[in-house]
Amino acid sequence: MINIPTDLLRTFVAVVDMRSFTKAAVSLGVTQPAVSAQIKRLQFLIGDDIFDRSTQGVSLTQHGEVVISYARRLLSLNDQIVHLGGAGPRPELVVRVGTPSDFVASLLPGIMADFRACWPDVRFIVRTDYEEPLTRALHAGGIDILVGLSMRAPHDAHYSWPEDMVWVRGPDTCIDKEAPVPLVSYGEPSVHHKVAVKALKSAGMEWEVVFTGSSMTSLSGAVAAGLGVLAMSRRRAKTAGFTIWEDAPLPKLPDLYRNIYIREGGARAAYEQLADDIAVALDGKRAGSAKTMPSIGLVRENDSAA
């Protein structure tokens, strides 16, 4: 019977989380050659490569993606056993939240500050990126909670609810019916861009991206200057003070779905409580429990739509 030492798994997880052998060595208090040696030993015990050597940086093989998921679960169980009954110091809890929305990211610090009342030893890491890389990170155990958007209602989200999408414009924005619709966009990987393009395509309308930005500050400036129109949620538009173009000569935008996912394993109870708090905040209801929210449009995992 082959037993894999937990120190090898911890080293593996550190390398993946920090995306660097050098940074992992510093965090573990060992040398980089020691980290490399532990990874080699782990690969020997597993009998296959876990890192893809054909790419630059730290990239996992398909086998490595599976191993990292199991490694996180094993380490979580190990830590729970060690501290069973309250013996010894409480293990540090790090919760990693990913979101493609800078608006959501701006709300998270306040939510997390309240969360620490129940979990005083927790640390947080917030990562912003496009939806697809964040989804891969969730499945690989690289983040614990994903707050994202999708064009279809998911089947595996902890929470999911529809977001009414609208066109917003500046005070001097107008649409020339003989010219392509000028779009202000987060970029092609963004679900906001995809839903806008899909609606225009379905209506047989041409479009052109006149401004691409990665932050709401730059996008709001482009819209205010009259460069073009932007697709966004009605809730976000009202919060940011955008002018919603209710009678725009543009196709109606379909709803998007705001989703909150939780990874398997890890400190599940903590993840679920934080996900509940985030759901309450994003739906604009700061009072009450998120567990009651299916009645106002939120659907929680394993709850009926009714």
C-alpha cells in the first residue's frame, strides 16, 4: 500500500495556489530545490506528471487537475482530525473568492468584514478575471467561491437568480439607423459583451466596438462621453447612476443569471455562510437570512423553484 505524506500534498497545493515554485518555497520556509524535490517525489508516488512541462509557468496536466482536487480534500480532513475537540491552535482559514465583476468585488470587503464576526481568524483573497478562467479555477480548487454571470440558468450553482439587462447611454448618445450600433464593452470574453452581440445579431443589426475597458470607471466615462451604448444589469445601472435607455431603438436584452458556486471540500460550512451573505447583499436585501430568499427570486441549491 502506497501512502502519500501530507507534506508533499501541502507543497503541491502551495505551488498551484501561488503559481510559483519560488513563492511556494518562501511561504513554506524551505528552499526552492526542496520544493522541486518534493514535487518529484509526489509525481513518483502517483506515477504520472502533474505539471505540464510543455507550457511556461505553473500549468497542471489533466491528471494534475484531479490530484489537486483530492489533495485539498485530504488536507482539509487531516486538519480537522488534528484539531478535533479543540486541541491545539485553530487552523488558519483562507477563503478565496473569484468574480468577473468589479462591482461585486467592490462590495465584498464590507460583506467580509461582517463575516469575520463569526469567523475572526479568516483571511480573504479576492480574484477578478473573466468567467471561464474563474470556472476552471473553481473546479481545480484554486478558488473557493465564484460569484459570476451566465447566459443560461445553471444546474449546479449554490444560488442563482435572473438579472434584468438593459441598455445604458450618455446624455448625447444617438443611434444612426444607417450605421453599425456603437458598443462600449468589457471585451469579447465578457458575458455582457456576448449578450449584447447575441441580441443585435438576432435583430439583424450590425455593430462595432468603439471602446473596450476593463473597469467600470473607464466604461462609465466612455458612455458618458457619448461614444456608444453598454449592456448591463438594471440593478448595477441604477447603483452607478447610468441613464437607462428604456425606449432604445435596439433589441430587448435577455436576462442574465447571477450565480454563486462553492467548490467541493474545504471549509464547507464557512463557504456556505459567506455565500449566503453575498447572496443577500447582491439581491439588495441586507436584512434577513439568505436561506429564505427563494421566495423573492433566489433559487438555492436543492431548493425547489416554487
